[in-house]
Amino acid sequence: MKTDSVVEITCTINSKRVHRKIAPNLTLCDFLHDEIGTTGVKKGCDTGECGACTVLLDGKPVTSCLVLAPQADGHEITTIEGLGTESALHPVQESFLELDAAQCGYCIPGMIMTASAIVKMKPNVTEAEIKRYLSGNLCRCTGYQQQMQAVLLACKRMSSK
């Protein structure tokens, strides 16, 4: 049975207040990518396994394909587009760029979003902890070494500020 119901949500996306009428079953991933235009949010597996769609919801990493957009009502969302700027990259972005920690780049926005939460939450993170935190972000191109080193470098940069 098809219904034409809509729900209204108001949330903050990358520091901008957004108000929209949307379908109640719209995923946060589709909302951010298709409705808002934050194309850094990548739909990978659509089952929460790959991490490509990871965003920060109130500062915590979530796989946006598993969150319904109406659940974001009243919350703050940060995507890769809102993490830094071209003139002032986030330390994780700087480190990934400096250490060439991306190949095809599809997984990188989600991985950077997860890493940004890690370095904020635990600036003295160990390599073992990074492995555990990033375990939900799958990369088909690399062996994860450059990403691991980039997160460690970002931690050093954040702790020296």
C-alpha cells in the first residue's frame, strides 16, 4: 500500500540550518546526497557494512545508509564538505593528503569522517585502536597503512595545537 505521507525535519547540516519536507522512509544517506547535494556522502553497500556513507551525527560517526532522515530532526550533521575548507583543511584531511592515503577515493570521505571523530575523542589513540575504529570503513584499493599513518599524524598535529 503506497502512501503519499511526508514528514518535516529541521536539522543543521555543515553549520547551516535546513528545513525540508521528506518521505518518512528516506535514508539520511539519500537525503544528504540527493536532496542536499553533499556528494561527498557516498552510497556504497547500502547495508552499513562499508562505511563509505559515514557522517557525523552530533559529533559521532554513523553510517548514514542505516539512519532514516527523519531521525536527524533537531540534530547536527557534518559531512566531508563541512569538515574543513580549501584554505583550512581539517588535520585529518591534511594528513591524508600529505601521506597520499587515497587511491580511487571512494571510501575516503567516510574514512576521514570516522578518523576525525577518533582524533577528537582520543587524541593519543594507538595504532590498535585506530584499526578497531576504522574496521567499519572498507577500502578495496589499499592495505590501510597510509590511512593508519595519516590518522597518527593527525593526532600529533591536533595534540601540538
